[in-house]
Amino acid sequence: MSDLGQEMLNFAKFLFPVCRSLTGNGVRQTLKSIKDKVPELAMHEVPSGTPAFDWIVPKEWNIKDAYIINPDGRKIIDFKVNNLHVVGYSIPVDRKITLEELQGCLFSLPDQPDAIPYVTSYYEKMWGFCLTEQQRSQLKPGVYRVKIDSTLEDGSLTYGEVILPGQTKQEIFLSTYVCHPSMANDELSGPVVLLHIY
């Protein structure tokens, strides 16, 4: 692998574990990391509730922790191990729940038994956990503790932009996003490649 390729891969690995969504501190952390490499990057904040074409900027979501503890007292799903384990934009919850009730708040992919799905709920107040189908099949009846330590409140959406002047007045617009966590091909490849194109 070339030095440039290794540098790009290292930066993607650095950003990979950061929990990002449409809004929140993970997006800011990611853009600040890019700004460390491109000081010209301008960061902008758009307040929650602002109309944006056919869309409205949602409330800001941030999360500190989330987990499920099984009836034996063992932590079996842990946001700190993989941030895909929590449905994006989950409201806070801290309660005990039966497996039967919990099943309605779980998401898995039967046709991909080792994959954790990426699920979000930007517009409906709900909570949930994502897990592999293999993990789900091992759940036993009983009472589970579920906790999601998150906030959903007025804040802002953060985005960054940088202009590289050229020899023409025509503009070539290159766009990418950083709003999906822990998915290298879905989002990190774009920002990392554009960073190096710049």
C-alpha cells in the first residue's frame, strides 16, 4: 500500500468508532478532525426547526451510553463496543422489561445472521437496539434491563465547507456526508477521499 493509501486508511480507522448521526457532537468531532487537516474548512451550525427545502432540521441527538443486561446480570449488548447497537435518535430509557416486550424494540437481519443493522428513527420518538440475528436467537426468557443515556433537544445541525479557488469561474461541487456511524463504505470513504482530493 502506498504512503497516501495508508494515511487515508489510518484516518478512516481513526474516525470509524465516532458515533455520528444527522446532528450532534459526533458530527462536530468528525468535522474538527477534518479541519485539523484542512484549516480552511468552515463549520456552520443550522438551528433545529430551520426549514431546509422540503425538510426541517431536527432536534439534536447525543448519546453517552446504552446497553442491555440479561436476566443473569450480564451485559449482552453494549453501545461502547459497537455504536450500531442503538437505533439512531433513540429517546432515553432506563427500565426493566420482559423478553417478550423487548423483542418489539429489537432489530436484526435474519438473512445476514452476523450483521448488525443500521436503524434510525429521526421523526418518531422511540427507542431500540440493533443486534445480530445470532445474538437475538440466544436471548432467553426473563426480565432484562435496558438503558439508553441520550438526549434529544433543540440544538443544531453542523456542516462544513471549503472552497478551493481554480482557474475558472465555473464551480465543481463535490459533496459527501458524515452522518452514519461505523460504516466505512457508506460514509467514511467519501470524506477521506475528498479530503485528499482537496
